[in-house]
Amino acid sequence: MQTVSRDVSCDCSEIAGAFANAHPLSPATYCQRNFMRLVPMAVVIILSVFLVAAVVTIVNSIDLTVTTIYNYTKTATIVIPQRTGFSVDPENRAIIQREPGVDRVIESSGFFMNLNTVFGGTPFIAFAMPIADRDYLLRKSGDWLAEGRMPIPGQAEAVLSDGLVRNKKLKMGDVVAGPDDQGGIAGCPVPVRLVGILHGPTWIAFTSPEFAQAAMPLFTKHLVVTAKDTAQLPAISRSIIRDVDRSKCEVLSFTSLVNQLRKSLASMYMIMGLVNAMVILVVALMSGMLSNIYFTQRITEFAILSAIGMRRTTLLLHAVSETAVVTAVGWVLGVVVTWLIMDAMKGSVFEPRGMLINPHDHLALVYTIPIPIIITAFALATVSYRLTRLDPVTIIERR
């Protein structure tokens, strides 16, 4: 029995050893045998992916913050009078009402409040319009009253979307805006308190027109223009911009907002591209140098394989495939690390400072794709050069 047990254990160990070495030239076998040697390269790749993705995510957060704060312009286009009085002149108003596809043209006033953003205090308007128009606009925007109540006509009260409440760190009964506000154009002659919280995709705020008229009679009245089909609003906005007298009124639409934002961020995007290009280049050079060092340490192995008849093309694919496996695994781990860190920082670092980020920003991942590609290409070039100068007989004799 002892002999049989010993034979069985020997057979098992031999089978396990044979299984482990079933593909001795495969990249997986190399990575398994040289795990600790490959850790530095993998760490460099993980850190570089995180650095590039984090930079892109943070820069894109500026765009995301602005377009989220003012996403009510996806539901309605705002027309503001310019140097012609406290309301849009009748001629331009008639032009807007005649535009095909326009549903309602609502005259509104209100007050401004400051929001916390990376730029500092940013003004945001609380619309003051009749109850019927307010409820209509809420239906259009997809928001609803989730907590509290609507403002009582004539009272210094407001309802805010939950995104605005989080941004201003408010709770029910807190002051939304008042005479003590600092910076920007925000402020109100009397303290306005939060009495209701809206929930939904749109950041929007309302007060009563009776209060706005009594407290701020000289506040400029603007037009809130909606479309019968909200999907057609961008086209209607372009028509309004083309047809109205731009010297007498300004048109704020989502498209114009985004275009203005893109232009203002053009230099920042250029800087981001240069920084990412330099990071990718430096990482590729470092990883290529590590690959070259590892190849040099195994030069005898490749010389023997070449001496027994293995084609150099096969050797090249073998060496490069090992680098490709390491870079691919490093890239995947870098993406996972980036998602985990950005998820953790979203609520604790960015949002308290008025920055909205998308931790899983797809554009950020696109910027990291060149990292494994360039590293593998660099390894291909260096190893190919070394293999063209490889003399197996000299190396074996020297050994």
C-alpha cells in the first residue's frame, strides 16, 4: 500500500509539473514564472492609466458641471432683453411667438442665488411665473415635488431641485438667498427660505411672481420659450437666434451654452492633450526600457531557441506577446483602480467643492488606450532590433 501511495503521489506531481509546463513558451507561463519581475512594469502602467484618466475626468467635470447646472435649457430657451428696458420688446416677442413648433412663451422674473462651483460663486435663477406655467414647466422638465410644499404667493419662499440643495448644502427652512450673499450677481433684499425640494433630472428653482414683484420690482423680465416637441427645441432656438434682433435681446439655449463652453475650454483641452501625450511617451519609454532589460537577461534563452531552428519571427512574436499580456493586464487593473478611486473621491472631494464628475467617463478611457498600444509597439521595435543582431553561436559559446 505504501508503494502504491508513493507511486500515485509521484504520478500526481509529475502530471502537475507536466501540466504547468504544457506550454513553456506561452506568455502566460512566462508571466507566471516571472511574476515579481513584471510587477514594476505593471505598477507603472496602472499609475499611468490612473494619471491620464484622472486628468481627463477632472477636466471633463468642468463641462459636466456647467451643462448639468444649466440643463433646464434643454427644456426651455431663455430670451433676455438687452439695453432696451426691463422686458423683451413687443416686436421680438411677436417673432418668437410666430416660430413654428413653439408651444408657450412665458414671461418670468425671479431672483438669483449663488451656486458653489470650481469657478467660485455662479449665479442661478429661481423662476417667478404663474402657478399654471410653473406646473407646466415642471412636467416638461420631468421634475416633481418630492418633499415639502410649493411657495405661498407673496411669501419669501422657494423650491429647489435636489441637485441645487446638495450643491448649496441646504436643508428645509434654510436661507436660499438673501441680502448677505457675497460675490457674483446673486442676492435678494429679503431672506428667501427653502420650503420644498424637487426631484428629477433637471436643476430648476421657483418662487412666486407676487413675491418677486413686491421684493424686486426692477428685476428684468425674461421669456421662457418651450417647444411642443422638446426634441425640436434646438432647431427652434437656432431659428430664434437667427430671426430676432440680437442687439435688443440675448438668447440662451443649451446649444449656445455648450458652444460657448467648448470655446472657453479649448485651451484647457489642448493643455490636457499635451500633458497626456507626454505622460504616455514617458511611460512607453520606461516600459520599453524594462522590456529591453528583461529581454537582455533572457538573451541566452532566445539564442538557444534560435540555434535549434525557431524562426526569428516566431521569437519576436513570442517576446512581444509577453509584453502585450502584461500591458493589457496593467491597463485593465489601471481602469479598475481609476474607477474605485474616482468613485471614492466623487462624494468626498469633488461634489462638496461644486464639481460634478463621472467616475466612469468613457472619454477618459479612450485617452488611456494608446498606453498599452505604444508600449507594445516600443517593445516590438527594440526587440526586433536586438533579434536582427542576435548571433546564437557567439552567445552560447560565451556562456
